[in-house]
Amino acid sequence: MATTLNAITSAGGGFAVTGDSSGILAFQSAGSTKMTLDTSGNLGIGTSSPGYKLEVNSVSQAIVARSGASNFCEIAVDRKST
């Protein structure tokens, strides 16, 4: 049995956090899963089946981590063809 926490904004949009007996949490916005946390502790952004502690699937070519107003941290991105 799935458990769902829903919140609707005044603009008609909203989000949901769903979980079921498998232990996977899905974070949804506008009816689409945006982020998934699985039972291994893997977190997927843009993927529902992350294979790493943090897996980001995006059409964007850049991931930026900021610390302060102008300091940047470089992150290596594994670009694989699908």
C-alpha cells in the first residue's frame, strides 16, 4: 500500500512525496517524479532508478556547486550516450 503526502499551492501546482512497501521514496512535482531515494540510499535526480549515491540525469551540460557569492567547485560529469 502506497503512502502519499500531497501539498497543493494556491497557483494550482503542487508536489507529492510517495512511498510504498518497497521502501522507495519518490518526490513528484506537476505529476512527474523529479527525485527518487531508494533503499540503498542512492539518490536520483531525473532518474527513477539511481545506480550511485548521487545520480543526476539531465539534458543540461553543466552541474554547478556554489560556496559563497563567487566561489565555484568543479565537478566531473560522466556523459554517456543513451
